[in-house]
Amino acid sequence: MKLKLDLHDIYNNSREIDRALRDIIQEAVRIKATQVEIIPGKGSGQLKKKVLRFLDQKEIKALYHRIDKDAKNHGRLFVYFQWK
């Protein structure tokens, strides 16, 4: 199961971004998704940095296995989960 989150519509609302990220991670854990695709977009890179800081929080980092940055499209991140 894969989930997708596009942040283009809420790029300028910090609270909404945090809520959307938290919701998608919780949903991935709930349904045991294998991958979440997060699209912060290309732009200046500030939104991508914000997403990476969010994912680097201790309590969030404990929930996922790894993060990959798309080599072909720098406006996209993949968060992978590993379930036992």
C-alpha cells in the first residue's frame, strides 16, 4: 500500500503542513503502508527542508525505516516503512 501527500496547496501554511505530515504518517502506520510519497515541489527548497526537519524528529523517525530523495525529481521524497 502506498500513500501520497502533495503539499502544493498548503505550501504557505506552516500549521497545516505539520498537520498534513503528521496525519499521513499516522495513516501509514495505521494501515501498515510500505511507502509514503511526499511532494513538497521544487521551488527554493525551503518546504523540502521543513519536511525533512519534521521527519527527523525523534518520535517521527522511530515510525519509519528510511527516506529516499527522488534522483530524477528533486521535488519529491519517499518515506519507507518496514513491518515485521
